[in-house]
Amino acid sequence: MIDSLLSPSRLPLSISWGILSGMNNKVLENRIRRVAARRGLLLTKCRARDDRALGYGMFMLIDPEHGGAINPDESAGRGWATLETIDRLLNKKPSTSARRR
């Protein structure tokens, strides 16, 4: 019965799933970092280590040229956002009125 709860790597499924999801987040984080860098932005991660702290596990886009945060979700405040929200912001196509002529 115990063998049915173990993954092929012989780790319990909950542990191996946690490792894989952490790796997926790191891959996404690195991809978003590269996209942001190509656009002249910095992706920074909140340094809070307390899971109850504001911003824990969240990210911020910084525009070094203007020295400020880019807030993808104005209602959230303070500029912190999830990787998925920042990914959507960076992959959003510019509107026709915002394009340079």
C-alpha cells in the first residue's frame, strides 16, 4: 500500500509535486525576468520571509530610468503583484492609441 503513495522517484507524491511546482515557479520567474530586462525593467521579489507579511511571495516591476514601481493592479497598492499578473502585463499588446508613430 505504501508503494502506491510513492512517485517513481520514491518520494511521496505530495513532496515531489511541491518540488515540481516550485521549479515551475522558478522557470516562470526567470522567463519574466528576461522579458522585463529586454524592456528595460527590473523584476524584484519581496524580501519578506514571514508568510503573513504584506507582499510575501510577491513581485514588483521597477523602471530604473524613472526610479519607480510599475503597478499592474492599481487596486492592490504598493506595486506588489503575482508572477501571473506581471506576466499578463508584460505580454499585453499595446493599444493602437499607445503605439508610437
